[in-house]
Amino acid sequence: MAYISLYYFNIEGLIVSEYRAISPERAREMIRERGLRGWRVGRGKIPRIYKKFNLGDFMKAIKFVNSIGNVAEELGHHPDLCIESYNFVRVFLMTHDIKGLSTSDIELAERIEKIYEELKKGI
């Protein structure tokens, strides 16, 4: 796999983030190296990483999704999110621009873990 640096620009034309394409194998390594417990690399036509979070109740799930949305906007990197059974949130990350995985997916997974840990303190 070629490693290409890609840039995301916001409306003002400023660079919001730089990322590099990574293979599914490299994503697994990075998940392990960074201690991102529970994150998996999905198989399929377009590789992605994913995790299911238990928030305890619906309103905490909504708060979690909204918090992820704020960070995603800040990073210019938007996940697929699904609330299941009122209290679970499933998060899917992939880099839409390249239809695959990038370092931005790992960075956002780390930020999502921090959000989850903060919300757990309040549960």
C-alpha cells in the first residue's frame, strides 16, 4: 500500500489536519500500540474500524453522539454513528476521501475513547 499524505481544508482554506493512508494491518498495530481496547478492523469492500459502546441510557447515548459530532467537526473527519437498543452507540471510522483507513481514523478513535471515559465518570 502506498502511503500518501492527504490534507483536509476547511471553508477558510486552512489545513485542519494531515493524514496518511494506512493498511488494515497497520491499523490493527496502531490500535494495539495505543491501547484502544475494543476497536476492531472490519472486513469488507471498504476497510473501517469500529467499536460498540454501552452508555447505560438513551440520553447519555445522545450526549455521546453529540460530543463525537463536535470533535468530528473540529477534525474535519466524520464517523458513521448508530444508536442501538436505546443505550448502545456503534461507531464506524473510515476515511471517505480515500475509501479506506488513515491515521485520522486512529486519531479520532483516540478522541472518542477520551469522550467515553469522561462520560463514564458521570454514569
